[in-house]
Amino acid sequence: MANHLNSMRCYLAGPIDYAEDDGIGWRNDISDFLEDLGVYIFNPCKKPVADAIYKEVEEEKTKMLGLKQSHRYLELSQRMKEVVHFDLRMVDVSDFVIVYVNPDIPTFGTIHELINSLNQRKPTLVVLEGGKANCPNWLFGIMNFNFIFEDFKDLKDYLIQINKGHVDADLSRWVFFE
């Protein structure tokens, strides 16, 4: 068995601001699966740092909402610049990126992370709520539609096949080291 994904790093991009559960649920589910394959997870909901300035969920999300509601935009901007910097750095050091897109949830950071990943020629695997039929046309123009998945089950099936070496990986994106 090849075990291509062992020791790789994966960033999990998806909505946080307007997601009902801050985007925690799907990230926890896919993290369990990936960790079983030996993948190290970069999860923006569980940042690998103790400093609260980089956090953006739960009580920190509430604090930022308070800054916005009280028109303390400079402080909000300063905090979010740290969050953006940290999250984009996690994209930079990842070997591949999983992106969850739900067209019904407004998001800006997710698209920024997706574009950065594509520009770095990383495997960028998108799970799109409603599948390819619900996919924004623009996405077809900027990425390989074979990396757009109908649901997390399809994504997991693909990753299992990549891990075992049973499918030809797009070598313009995937890089496997011995």
C-alpha cells in the first residue's frame, strides 16, 4: 500500500463568519478521516497557537462582532489582519487544501484561501454543496472540475484512492516524496 498522504499537511478552508456552527462540524468530521491517513491538519477553528489574537471562533467571534457593532473598525481591522495573515500562512505551508463551499453562505476568506492555493499549484479539493450542478461558473474557469466533489463521501473516496496510488494523480498539482 502506497500511503501517499502520510505526513502531508492539509488546510481546511470554508465559511466561519456566517456558518451556524462557526464551520466547526464539517472540519471535525474530515479531520478524523484525514488523521487516520496520517495527514497533519491545519484547521482555522483550532489554530495551532495559544495566542487568542489569531482565533476567530466562539468567544473570539463574539468579541469581533462586538467590535463591529460598536463601530470600533480600526481594532477589528487590526485583529482580522492577524487572523488573515495566520490563515494564509497555513495555506502556504499546506501540501493540499480542502475547501467547503456552500453558495448560500456568504464568505470572503474561503475564496481568498482557495485562490491562493490554486495560485500555488496545490491540489485544491472543493466540496460544493449541491455538487457541480450548483457550482458557480467562474470556478469551472479557474480550476480542474475533477477536483470539485459532490459531497464529503466522494472526496473521501478520492483521497483513499490517491493515498493507495490507485488513481493517477494530477502531477501538475500533487507531489509525493518518498
